[in-house]
Amino acid sequence: MAILADKRILLIIGGGIAAYKGLELIRRLREAGAEVRCILTRAGAEFVTPLSLASLSGEKVFSDLFSLTDEAEMGHIQLSRAADLLVVAPATADLLARMAQGLASDLASTALLATDKPVLVAPAMNVRMWHHPASRRNRAQLAADGIHFVGPGEGPMACNEYGLGRMAEPAEILEAIAALLAPQARPLAGRRALVTSGPTHEPIDPVRYIANRSSGKQGHAIARALAALGADTLLVSGPTQEPDPPGVRLAKVETAVEMLAAATAALPVDIAVCAAAVADWRVSDCAQEKIKKRHGQLPSLALVENPDILAMLSRPGPARPRLVVGFAAETENIIANARDKLARKGCDWIIANDVSPAQGVFGGASNTVHLIAGAKVEDWPTASKDEVAARLAGHIAEALSGGA
Ligand SMILES: Cc1cc2nc3c(=O)[nH]c(=O)nc-3n(C[C@H](O)[C@H](O)[C@H](O)COP(=O)(O)O)c2cc1C
């Protein structure tokens, strides 16, 4: 973490149970050589004391927008600009809403509005708060405004519920800080990338649909990773619970036919990564009204094949992307089936993964994959989906620069 030496972090601590993890974050930042100044919200002070923050940071703690002494010492504008990076941990639902609205109603939100520096937020909240449409809207707005997110993770919560909303651990936040402060290598600058992600929903009638277990985690991570390397990235996503990745253009679709239309409209691109789990079939005649349940009578659904987006993008021709990468989700004979898919579809690489239920890949945070390119098979160690994405993006950058 040498990158953190002498970096100035303005850490904003909001009013959530996870505020205690902020103390550990300060300690780790200081160990890595960073200077840390803290803003503690009024609610944050209900969870941790200014004294703890001051002792750990070795700096005065700021809380009040209208403090004559603080303004005389260091105005709130200067406070927000004297840092290299602003970190909000925990970022409460309320503070994220204030940020998304551009409010400047207290010192934290004013500093966040007045800054000209990158901002990283580590949200922490109850799972229902996280999934609430208002929180989704705020996140989408913040992502569009260029705010960086780390977490939240999934797990048991202080409120006895389970789900997404746990603040990222200090080590993870530290890594995100280091990544943001590291000089960015942008080997894919000037390249256009298309990534498909998530499942598709194929309607049976107005209320029912055919779907699959894809979460979109891996595809979204790949879009983020390509964008981080500088690619102008369009993510065509089926219905997912994933937050919209920052710095990525997003086209939301429902069905395979819509996904194909959005993907082909994006051409020409240099890179296409088809990570979506596109439904193989759709109902040939989607009912206009809800199909009624009639005792003893089973409706019969006639299916037709969906368009093969990967094969279509791989077709030779002037619009073919230079590199087309497909995914093969297999439950048996992983490599053999993936090789077969590579040949059938005509793509350049296949990322094969074992999605048998025991692996917990669908919706899980990690993935064990194999990269198949022609006769070559690379077995990658089990890693987080973000790490798999970063590795794949690195390989893609290398291939396009002629290095592989
Ligand atoms: C015990 C307790 C725990 C709370 N935990 C959270 C939390 O984890 N996330 C959150 O968004 N709000 C939480 N809240 C609500 C916030 O404290 C409240 O919205 C507050 O206004 C946030 O202010 P701030 O954004 O200025 O820190 C909690 C409230 C209480 C009483």
C-alpha cells in the first residue's frame, strides 16, 4: 500500500452501526502512511466519539458547518479540497440521498458538494433500505455523477435481517482507496467495448416469464473492469439487482430479442464480451392476457429458439468486433463443452465456468473459470468476480495491443 503514503484522506463518518469500522479504517490508513482528517455527522457522533477519531487520526475532528473556530482555522471549502480523496464510510441512506440531491445542509454534505476531488462511498444500511426504489434512484444518480462505490456486501445485519447492505470491510475499502489513488494505466483508452450481462426474461403472459439464475455480478464486474482500463463501455443488461456500474453506459433490456437489438445497435465495437445468460427459448405466442389456471388442464407452451447473440456477433464481416469473448456456463465436461461452444459460435475466447449448484456461482461472489482460446486452456484460480473481471480485462488489453 505504498501508494497511500502521504496521501490526504478526508473521511466522512455517517450515522450507522458500521461507524465503528471507520475507526479501524483510520488506523489502517495511518499505518499505510496516509494523513486522515475526519468529518463526523451529528448522527455519526451517536455511534463513535470525536475523541476516538481525533486520537486515531491525530487531527482535529470537524462536525459543525457553522463553527466560527473551525471556519477561521480551515473553511469548509478548503477542508473538502485539501484532500486527495473523500471517503464516506459508512455512507448512510440519508447521506447518499443528500449527495444525490446536491444538498448542502450540514458539513458532510456541503464538503461533498464543494469538493473537486474523487469521492468513494461505502454504503451501509438495512437490506430493505438498500433495495428501496428511492435508494436505487440515488445510487444511479451518484454513479452517473462519477461517485465511486465500494460494497456493500451481503450477510447478517445488526437488525437481525440478512442481505445486501453490510458495509465493506476496512481492508476492502483500503484497497478501493489505493486503486483510486494509483496512477491509472488506461491501455484500452480509445477502444469501444460491449458487454452483455444478467439473465433475460421471456414473457409467457403479462405476469409470468421464463428466466434463469444469472445474477449479472460477473458481467457487471467485467464492464467495470473494461471501463477502468479506459474502454468506452456499453453494458447491455437483463434484469438484475446489481448497482449500475459507474463510468459505464447502460442499456437495460428484458428479453433476448431486445438484448440482440441493443447489442447490434452498439456496433462497431472493438471488444464484445457476452456474459449474459440469454434464455435459449422464448414462448412463440406470448399471451396478451394472464393465462387462467383451469383445474385439470395444463396449458401447453410452444417454444421457439431465441437469437444466438454470441454467434451473431462472431459472424465474419466488417462489423465483427476484433475480439469476441463468450461465456460457457457448464455443469459437466466443462472444458470439452466449452471447446465445442467456441467452435460452434465462432468467437475468439470462451470463459468456461462450472455452475453446478455445489459451486454457488450463481449469485455468489467468486468464480472459478478457465480461459479457452483456440487450443490453449488457462485454468484460473478461484477468485472474486471482480478479480476475474480485472484479469480478463488485462488479457483483453494485452490481446488488442498485439501482445497475445
Ligand atoms: C441504532 C441506529 C442505527 C442506524 N443505522 C443506520 C445504518 O446502518 N444506515 C443508515 O443509512 N441509517 C442508519 N440509521 C439512521 C441514520 O442514523 C439516520 O438516517 C441519520 O439521519 C443519518 O444521518 P447522517 O447521514 O448525517 O449520518 C440508524 C439509526 C439508528 C437509531
